[in-house]
Amino acid sequence: MDGVRLVVLDPPAYRRSWPAGRFFPGMTGELVYDRALEPEESAALLARIAEPAR
């Protein structure tokens, strides 16, 4: 969003009968946790994402 990658984490919408994770042994990952958004911030971002393209 505006040049910044955001990750939205929510509980799964439903129970799965299979493992939903993925495993890529040749690919390393990195995550830098800056902070959790305040509810107002996340609501504003989700509203912008949900707007139709013009």
C-alpha cells in the first residue's frame, strides 16, 4: 500500500482438515515487526483497500 508492504493477520475463517502452511526449504524469509496498528489506523487502511479502482 503506497509502497509499503502490510501483513494483515486474522484467525482462520474456518477450520481446515489439512495443514495450511507452506514449506520452501530453499527460500529464506525475514520479517521485521514494527508495531501493531491501532484499530482506527487499520480501519482506515482497510477502507482504502476496499475502494473500487477508478
